[in-house]
Amino acid sequence: MGPHIDKLNSQVLEAMPLEELLSVALKRLVHEVVAEVVEKARKGQMGREESLSDHKMLGKKEAAEFLGYSVSWLEKRIKKPGGPTYNVLGGRVKFPRKELLAWKNKFMVNQSSSN
């Protein structure tokens, strides 16, 4: 992958072109962040909001549980303008978890500001 910054001495760093130095620094940072996320996932320490399952598609029951409401409430919400985004896959309604989370945050803010 190329030289790591911590293994380079100051003379080498000073002689290195800026683009190469930035490339090395960026590769190291990405490597560290990925390693940290993988380690947290392995240990089960990732919070619900930063989970790797953000791209998961949820069925109606899972989506309703995620939002803290009943399936019938969710079915009514998706029929109204401004309801959560969903897709129909194989004849079944599926909700992208990431978009459901964004809608939940927006909906909760709108609900609390209207009370």
C-alpha cells in the first residue's frame, strides 16, 4: 500500500511531493477508520444509528417496530403525502432503513414542533 507516515522520517516527509504526502495520509486515515468500524462491529459496540445495516430493507412489521408504531399506523402514513419512502419489491412493501431513519427524525421534529 505504500509508506506509512509513522514509518517515515522527517527528511523523507520534507522531500515528498504534497500530493503524495496527502495520498499517504488519506490512505492511513481510511485504513484506521475502517479498522475501527470493523472492530466495533465485531464486538457488537456499534450504536443503532451507525450500524452497517443502514442499507437494509425493512418489511412493514420491522419498519413499524423500528418507528415505534403499529403496522396499521404505518399503512395509513404511507398513503398520506409526506409519509416515509418505500419500494415495492416482489409485490411487498419494503422500506430502506436509512431513509426510514431520516423520515423518523424529520417526522419527530415536525410532531414536537406542532405540539
